[in-house]
Amino acid sequence: MAKIEKISPLAPTEFADFPEIDGVLLATAATKMKYQDRDDLLCVAFPDGATAAGVLTTSRTASAPVGLCRQNLSLGKKARGLLVNAGNANAFTGKAGEDAMMATVTVLAAELGCDTNQVYVSSTGVIGEVLDDKKITAHMADVVGNLTPANWTAAAGAILTTDTFIKGAVRTATINGVPVKINGFAKGSGMIAPDMATMLAYIFTDADLPQDILQALLKETADRSFNAITVDSDTSTSDTLLAFATAKAATGKITSLDDPALADFRAAFADLALELAHLVVKDGEGATKFISVTVTGAEDDRAAKVISFSIANSPLVKTAIAGEDANWGRIVMAVGKAGEAADRDKIEIIIGGQKVTEDGMAVPGYDEDACTRHFKGQDIELSVDVGIAEGRATVWTCDLTHGYIDINADYRS
């Protein structure tokens, strides 16, 4: 578990109690790549293989590990291993970074007795510093030797960077009457903005799903969870969401995402991902408030999402909420700059359940003190109807405080 100096005020009071999942083994180690007093390396093994699916960053400066994951997914082979290090993103490191990554992959593949293209990799941390592969490979034999089915909490802790708490979620479901398990954990606190999945997240299940079904499920799920959050509007070079299905539960053949037999699992999978995404926002760097932004009445759902993010990413909106100032004029500004259709004279803004604008102006006699009291809480709800059509979207963000500056001004020191 990572050593935490000060935990987010939005952290949950209880953390996931991970069950073992048949076909998944985990181990961690301390490489001292950046952190000197905690585990920072995670190894996951799938002794009998696992179907893999992934949603990866669309950043034009994506890291070497993102490229490797994308390549491996295209081959469609069963995954045998996952290696994650914290403290160094191995991004924008050229051929030296590629070589360092492959050095770690080659050693792990040899330890696991599999091909290198069956090993997935993620790196998170400082950009522009070449990975010291020897600090990882020196621990490979030991970490593989320590693989057990019970190391879930340690695994979730080893991948953290500026996070203040582990982010895990657990669900159970049935497919064709057969019980299945779903475990997931994620990391992310800053450099969080949706452009695929956002940050690092891993989901594991014992369900028996073909790659095309698992991939479609993951993409659908990402769009409604990880792709609907933002902390600071910055998309990481390392964003990776991977799902692995070991097929240890005899769930029967699934041929379509819309198969009724998959409905319960599909809902549980989506719910788990949404919980993880919310936990990332609640651990936003310097965050003190969790904010939901719902936009209705837009031209379509896409337009609603654009407007929602315009509000959620606005420094003026986020600082007003941090300062507990119910300045709804900033919301009006954010709607207007989004570039999507909005009827100025029909826009309705609702703060904490109270309508504050209608007919293009403030509601006469609305209770601003009630809005201020709402902003003094930790869970903030903003709703906007832009008066055009039926498009709808909800996104989640956090406030912007001086804590964000403190963390990021000193990130490399």
C-alpha cells in the first residue's frame, strides 16, 4: 500500500474487499524508481491465459507502453501477464524508452513462459525520463515467485502516484445463471481529462467472453464512465483501460453484446467502472468537492456532453465552487463558449435542486443563500437545460483549489 501523507476529504470511508478471481495472480515490489518507501511495481499473471480488451489514449504523444498494448490487442492472443510501474511514465523517451520497456517485457515473458506479445505494460509518472529497466528486471524473479491470488489491495496501492487513496471496486453478476466475479482498480488524481478512458484502470473477471464482446463492452463502458470525468482538462500520455476475462466460470457462449444472458453482467460491469471513475474525481489533486454536471435540451447527446465539459472544465466555475460562491453567471459563460447550439432565452440553470434562471434571466426572488449552502457541501449538483432538443449528458468533476497548484508546482521535486 502506498504511503499517504494526507488523504482526500472526499475519500470513501470503506475500501473494496477484493475476492480472489480464478485465473488471476498478483504480486508487488519496491523498485525505488521514484518512491523510496513503498511498492511501485505490479505484476499480474494469467497462468492459463485471459481474453484482453483495451481502450487507450488518443494522445499524439502517447507513451511506449500504450503503443505496445495497442499492438498486442490487435493480435488477439490470450494475455499472460501485465506489468505496471509507478514513478516514471516512459513517455516521450524515443527509442531508448522503447528498448527499456521491451527489456522488462522480455524478462517477464521468460519468467512466465510466454511470448512477449502476451505481456501488457503500463507506466505512470514523470514524462520525458527514460525508464531504468534494470530497477524493474532486478525484481522480476522475486515478484513472479511471490504471485498469489490474494494480493489485490497491495496491487491497487502499488500503481499510485499523487493519489491519496486506493481506488477499487467489486461486483458480482450472473451469466446464464452462473455466478461471476468482477474486480477493478484504478489510479488517477491529476492530468485527468477524457480522451479514451483517462488514467490507468484494470478490470478482471472470471467470465468467459470472446475478445470482440469484451472489447465492445469496454468501449461502451468507458464512454459512460472514464470518458465522462475530468479533473483538470489535461489528457495523459499514458491513459490505459484494460479488461481481462479468464473464462474460469463456465458461463456459456455469448455471441452478442445485446444477448439477454449478458444483461446482468453488462450492468454490473458498467456500475463498477462508474464507481472507479468517480473515485478518480474524488481524489482529484487538491479536490474538496465532487461535482456532477447534467446538461439537457441539447441538439443531441454529443452536444450535451460538449457543453457539460465546458462547464466542468471551466476554471472560473471550479474556483467559484471551491470558494463557495454561487456565481451562476460563470455557468452561463461556460455554456456560451462551448460552441454548441443553446437558446439564450430558454436556458435554465438549477443549483442543488433550485432553479436560478429561466427565460434568459434570473428567477425573481430565487434563494441565493440556499445555493451558497449547497456549495458549502461536498456533493455539488449542477443542471442546465439549453432549450434546443432532447440531447442529454452527465459528467463529473471536482473543484479547483490552491492544493492543485501546490501538488503540480513541485511534482518533480
